[in-house]
Amino acid sequence: MPSTFFLKSPNVEGIYARWAKELRPINIRIIYIEGKRNKVVDALSRTILTSNDYTDEFPEYCHVDQITGEWI
């Protein structure tokens, strides 16, 4: 469900209702931007690489936390 819709809709349920409740007091304005023009958000919606196979190919993008061993 587009965020531009659920923030304006009075009848949302579940997780959308919870997000709407959190965002409405902030008086946030969300604007639809076509995917072709919105490359940053499009990249954020992609699956994150979690395999160690990619550390050799993309070392500049890979950082493993020394304590937890999780990718950052």
C-alpha cells in the first residue's frame, strides 16, 4: 500500500494503522516520485547481500562488525 494513500485514508488497519499513528503527529509530507527518478529509494528496497561470497567482489561496500559478525 503506498504511503501517500494510507496516511490520507481514515480506515487503515494493522501495521498501516500503527505507521499512520506514528507519522501523522509529525505532520510529514510524502510525495510520490516515479521509480525511474527515485534511484536512492529504489536501491533501499532491494534485497541486501548477506553472503560472504560478495566480500571479495565488493570490498568497499562490505564491513563486518568485529563483535557481532553482522554486516553493516
